[in-house]
Amino acid sequence: ALTMAPVVSARSSDHGASFAVRCDFSHRAPDDPIVHPGHQGMAHSHDFFGNTSTKYNSTYKSLHAAATTCTRSKDTAAYWMPTVKWNGRVLESNRAVFYYRAGGKKHTKVLAYPAGLKVVTPVNQGVSWRCGRTDNGGGRRTPPSRCASGELGVRIIFPDCSNGKLASDNHRSHMTYSRPIDGKVRCPKSHPRSVPVLTMNVTFDIPAGQRGKVTLSSGGASTIHADFINAWNQEALAALVKRCINQVPPSKPRPEVCRA
């Protein structure tokens, strides 16, 4: 299948061929400018990160002109996911970090996302849940039922190969995950454009040590997915991809400028 889960685990946060940006929670609304553009309140509840203006009728132009919660002011991209609940109570995210990585593909060949690219991850693929914040590739497909630390974390990995289109009718078929081909991690011929592996790491405060169940505004925990519209300042994005991914081998530590 084109939307198979990624085979390369997200690497630890100090690894080369990558950069990071922290973009904390901005707002919550039942809007989705990719799946239900122009239709206010038609979606399930979403938590929006980064761009502070994201709503039902957002466009590349409107997003590009707006403010952001991101630590990199040039990141005016829109990121969102279903609202997360614990025992039926809505959780507030305390932190969200977005990693852009080569992800095992040839790091010198990774290209910046084209301006205006829209991506929706396949439901419950490339997802792992855990207690706490570590980004070392661990975690499980199902959420924990308690966290002694009082912190629940989820990681969602976006597809990293494009067929060159900015969108598709089903919102997913223009993108797919890289995979091992002839002994190397590559993009398939159907989706030859190698773009960064975007990894969304979000954490939530939950009652420490208390048992509970994760549900989402979209249904059970297995309905987890995430969305992205590339409304970055395109020059800044291209410069980061070049400086932090193309010019830093995966075996080297990430330079300071590339950290969140």
C-alpha cells in the first residue's frame, strides 16, 4: 500500500540531518481547512499549533500573513490534530515540538516542501504514544493507561515522499512514506520528490499515576492523525533544509542553529 507506516524510526533529538522548531498550542476549533475548506464548524474539534489564524477558510496567503506560536518566527505553517481527552476530559497540550529530518533517506537530496503543500497523515500510521517527552524512537501503538510522570506524549510521523502535487482529492494520495528499496531508504518512483520527514511531538498533562483512557474528538485513540499546510516563509524553510539536513550527515550532531 502507498500509505504504509514509516520504516525508519524518528531519531534522537540531537541527531544530524535535521532541525526542530517548538510550536505550542494556539487555539481549538471544529474547523479543517484541508478536508472541509470554507465550511465553518463542519469538522470534529481540532487543536491548532503554530499559525494563530488557522480556521475553516485559511489559505496559503492568509496563513503566510499571520502570527505564529513557533520559536522560529518564519514558521507560519499550520499544524493540527484531533482534540485529545483523558477519561472524557479535554487535555491541554503543554508543549509541541516539530522535527524535520532526512529520516534515513539520502540527506543531500532532501528538498524543502513546496509552498502551500497540504498533508494529512494516514489514520493511526506512524503514530506512537508514551509517557513523557523523550524522542528516541520508543513508544507504543496504543496509549498508556497511566503515567507516573503525569505527562502523556504522542508522536505522529508525516509521509516524506511527494508526487509533486500540492494536494489530492482524497487529501493523501499525493504523499507517501519512504521505504527500503534495493537496500536503501528511498522514495518510490510514483512519489520521487524527497522531502523532510515531519515529526510532530505533543505532550499533555494528565493526573499523575491515575488510570485513564485516551479518546479523541475523532473517536477512539486509533483514529489519531494530523494535518499540515506549508505556509513557512519559503526562503527560511529552504535555508534550514540546506543548512541542517543537506549539509549535516546523520552521524554528526545537530548544530545549535538547527535545535528547537
